[in-house]
Amino acid sequence: MSRSIEESTNELAGYGLMPSPNDQRQIVDAQHDIFKQEVTLNMGPQHPSTHGVLRLLIDLEGEIVTKITPDPGYLHRGMEKLGESMFYNQFIPYTDRMDYIAAFTSEQAFVIAVEKLLGVTVPERAKYIRVVLAELQRIASHLLWLGTHVMDIGAITVFLYSMREREAILDIFESYCGARLTLNALRVGGLPQDVPPIFKEKVREFIDGMPAHLAEYNGLLAENPIFLRRIKGIGVISAEDAISFGLTGASLRGSGVNYDVRKAAPYDAYDRMEFDVPLGTTGDVYDRFLCRMEEMNQSLRIIRQALDQMPDGPVMTDDVHIAIPSRDATMSSIEAMQRHFIITLKGFTAPAGEIYAGIESPKGELGYYIVSRGGSIPYRVHVRAPSFINLGAIPHMAEGEMIADLVAVIGSIDIVLGEVDR
Amino acid sequence: MDDKQQEKPGSATADSISQEIEALAVRKLAEKFPGLVEEVIYFRGEITVLIPKDKVIEVCTFLRDDPDLRYNMMKDMTGCDYPEREQRFEVIYQLYSLPYNQHIRVKARVGEDEPMPSVTLLWHAAYFQEKEAYDMLGIKFVGHQGLRRILLPEDWEGYPLRKDYPLEGYH
């Protein structure tokens, strides 16, 4: 004789082994109520998905985020105050540590700002080498962004693949300046030393092998239905809002606004480089993802051109008041040794005035506003940190999304807390 | 930015195209707000305009919305401390026009306990940046929808970027 489910349930309920049908109904109703529960959740500062020490206060209604309050400042080190207490060249290692993922562009912004203030021209070879190193740094930063962003979403494989590529770039940096992460690879007026002879070969080897790796990542992600479901239509910001929030970089271009500092206000040798600027259409996480992936491709193109066009010549300006003389000159000429001493111990003097200069760092427009009152120490150094400003748009982008989508949105903004907090 | 002219600060030579067009902003400001601009500085191809703080919102709205100027992005906003002045703080806005690719810097001076108008209704970017200026310098922005410390802990005393705050701090 077959029995219905109801009969079996009632029998088991009679023995106390299952909730009675009435209790079952109450349990199911309570579970539905959770979707209306209002909770304030604290995310961070220690959290694997916030990409650093970022604290977010999230008001939730069930799974939907109703309000986000970012609470940065856990990595605040007083960089702007420190900038008021040392010579211009001495501040360069501090700039490394702000955007520590892309230290070269972090330094480059400061150095270019000081060069603008001083009115100093950098020799051509130095400009091209800076372009190569900056684009390598852009690829390295985007690789780290890619690995961590998709790992947060769940595609864990890609992380170590992108780290493998990043290792090659860090080796190239090590061959140039001895450091992998915090480089101290620039000086005001040019570069401290020329690149080693093996540099061009190593870079060419890297950029020749890179397209295959980019194809690997695209093969894993670009048409992956799970990945697309997680990021399409999430975290949308319109072009108007993006401009009002002061977004820059891929976060702005994902919304379709064609603004890239390398095109708008070219610095170093970018005015001689031919490259495209990828733009999105809808301003969602997917468009920002595509922008950054294509930017890596375009960086390879720029590096190839810069290597081909690189002239020979000096790598440091010949302005004797600014340039620290080379080791050969210092050891053989008394004037050079005197200059070396004076510039190292007393710094070079800048004219009085204030300037703002920005570059296209992988995170967005990184700018420096420097006020000088003459003398060798700046009066005010203000960092226009793209990560800090882009963070301000997180509430706008992620309110109304589910909490799992919030993680995708944070990754798509590509923030580094060293820059947010300075 | 690679145009490194050896200009003296304060000189008004407009020999680059960008200076001519940026001088348009100065001309239009002089037309719309006669006698308001206190100082104009050209230096290294940049233009700085000093205005009184009470007119910040009107001037910035004009710069943002005028069809010939369209400074629609506030790239950066910060403060600076000049303790020897009567109005010790200076609030500096770096504005940028995306359609015309032009920059302008607008400055306004404000004293220690004076209220400073907030531009959060003009640009969303001001929300975080005014918080930081308050946190670091103690400039009080009126009209901000939640002026609290952002980088330092809420119970921090003192404003570190002031010149009378020691580099090593007090603790």
C-alpha cells in the first residue's frame, strides 16, 4: 500500500522526528522574513575582498544594500605632511608607497609635476624609457587587478596566471633599479641611470609572449556565462554622474567618456605614440573590465613603438643645478663632486609658484598640486589620488545591488588603499 | 605639459593657445562678475583665479554651466594653510573642462573659524574631498551633508596639515 508524503510526515511528526505541518509553515515564513530584515554590516578593515584595509558600513535589507558608508583611513601615513618636510628628490620613495601596486607611475606623477614647476626639460631617451617602464607598470597593475577582481568573483584560477606574468615584469624592473615593488627609479630631471644592455631584449621577450597570455585570460573569462552573469549590468554609473564624481581612468571610460591624460595632455613621449583608448558603453562592471583588458593590449603596442623609436643619448637633464652627476663624473671631476654634495645635502631650489600636473596612472588620473615658496622644500604637496576620488562613487554604484555584487563593484573600481589614505 | 617655458610667476604672457583660450575664462568672469576676481596668475601655462569665498558657488556654477567654458569636472579640491595671513586658509579647486580640454584653478581664502560654502551640490566629487579638507585643516564647509573626519579617527584632536601642528604629532 503506497502512502502519501503527508501521511508519512504526520507519522514522523507524531514521533517528534519532524516538525509538524503547522511548524513547517512557520519555519518557511520566518525564512522569507529574513529577506526583509534590516541589518548594518561591517565589512573590513580586514577583509580579503576590500583590496586593502578598507572599512565599509553596509546597511542591508535582506540581501540588498541600501546604504554604504566607506570609512577609509586605516592606512593613513601623513604623506602630504611629510612632503612639506623634505627635498623634492627625497620625497620620491614616499610616492612609491602610496600606489604600491604601480609604483613607477606613482613616482612619475610627482616627478613630472616637479619638472613642470622647475621648467626643466627631460632628455629624449629618458622620455622613451619612462614610457616603456610606465606601460610595463600599467600592465603589471592591471594584471594584479585582474587576478584579484576575478578571484573575488570566484574565478580563482586566473589569479596565479596573472601573477606569473607579473613576475616577468617585476624581474625587468629589478634588472633596472634593483627593486621589484617600491622602485625609487626616477629622479627629477630624468633617470638616475641608463637601462642595462639586456633591457630591450627582456622587454621584447615579454611583449612577444604577452598576447598569448591575454588570449588565455580572455578564453577563461570573456565568454564564461557565470562570469558574465556576475558582472553584466552591475554597478552601473552614467557618464554624467561619473564626471560629477570626478572619476578618471577605466572607471570613467567604462561609461563612455573619452578622457585619457596620455591623449589630452601628453607627457613624456606619449605625443609620439599611436594607440587607441578603449571606451565602454553602459558603465557597468563588465565595461570597466573590458576597458582594462584592452588597455593592456594597447600598452603592448606603445611599448613596441617606444622601443623602436628610442634614441641614444643622456638620460638626465644637463641642468647642473638639478641633475645629480653620474658616478664617473663625480669620481673624476672636483666640480661634479661638489655639485653632488650640494644637491644631495641641500637639494635644488624651485621657483616660487604653484602647479598642478596629472598623469594617467593605471588607477586613473594621478595628479600632484605643489605649492612652492622658493627654496628646496615644497610648501604644500597635495596628491590627487584617483583611488580616493573613485572610492567616493562606490555608494552611488553599489546601492541597490546585492551584497555579493558589491564585491564585484569594489574590484571594478580598482582601488589601492595606500593611495586612498596616503 | 611638455611646454616648459621659462616664465616668471605673475607674468601675463599669453603666447600659447591654451593661455589664450583660458584667458577667455578670465574675460567672461570679468564680464559676468565685474570687479570680483581679486587676482589672476599665469604660471607655466596654467591660470589661477582668486575670488572671495562668498561667491564661490556662483562663480563655480557659472564656470560649470556656461556653454563656452563648461568646466564640468572638479578634478581636485584641497586646502592650504598660510598662517601669516589674516584669512589663514586657502581652498583650491582644480576645474577641468572635458569638452574644451582646459584647466583652471579657482582659489578662495577663508579664515580659521569662518564658514566656507560647500560645492557638493555642484559636483559629487566634493563630498569626500571637503571631508578631507575639514579633517586635515579644520575648514568648516557649510551645506555639506555630513562633515566628519574621514581619514583620521573620529576622536582625533587637532588638524595635522596646519603649519602649527608638528610633523611628529603629539602622541
